[in-house]
Amino acid sequence: MATRATATRGKSASSRAFVERKAARSKVRAIASITSVDGKREGARLRDISTLGCAIRSEADWVRTGGIVSISLGRGKPVDGIVRWTRDGAAGIEFLRPLTRDRQDWMDQIAMQDEW
């Protein structure tokens, strides 16, 4: 899958720079949970995913840019990440370590791209 360019956030339309994504993202629909470093936990919906990060939607009002979180899919081992942006109940999370093929639960979500 080819990567796509995206506009950087927080710049005016006339001054937006385009940045190439480091990894292709796949649109998904999956139920997840997000947990803060101090143990707060909330349900989330995984919206897109790549080996480097994901986008979620959640009612968790404690999710903040720069925060460290863990994301779980079902009963699998959580993936840790840093929140890079938040907006209107959505958040972009960069994984602290890229996903590898041994994380089959997450890789299955990537493989199911655009099936929804």
C-alpha cells in the first residue's frame, strides 16, 4: 500500500506543509481499550492503524497530547504509545515500538484493511 501525504496540523491553509507518512495506514473498525499510566481505563474504537501508530475514538476525557497510554485489543498484550494529537474525541497515537509480525492480533487488524 502506498503512503500518502498529509497536511500538518495547526497551520493556516495557505501555509500548510505536506509531510510523507512513514508507514501506510489501514482503515479498520475494532473495539479496543486505552489505559493511562496511572491506571485510568476507557473503551475505544480503533479507526486506522499502521505498524507505527493508530487513530482511535474514545470518550476518555483524560487523553492528552504527550500522554503515554497502552492500547489493548481483546485479551492480547497491550501496545504502548504516546498521544500525538487529540481532537473532538479522537486521538492519534504513535507506538513506542513499531509493531512486528509476532504481534499477530494487531497485524490481523492491518491485514483486514478496507474490508469494512
